[in-house]
Amino acid sequence: MYLIAVRRERMRDEESQESKEGKCILENERELREIFIGQETEARMKILLSFAK
């Protein structure tokens, strides 16, 4: 019985760790996407401004 409880606890800990890692990855992807969108917007504005001159 004890081994089963320890095993279940270990599995829960692993799942929790995987969940934390998954959230961290999603957060990093979101930040990178925001940076990319910002850079893309800036590049488009520069192009538009060059046509306006």
C-alpha cells in the first residue's frame, strides 16, 4: 500500500512539473509573438512612411 501511495504522489508531482513547464513554454511563446508583432508593425510603419515622403 505504501509503495502505491508513493508512486501516485510521484506521478502527481511529475504531472504538476509538466504542467508548470507547459505554462512557461506558452508564456514564452506569447512574449515572442508580441515581440514579433511589434517588430512587424514597426517595419510596416517604416515602409508606409517611406512612401509618404
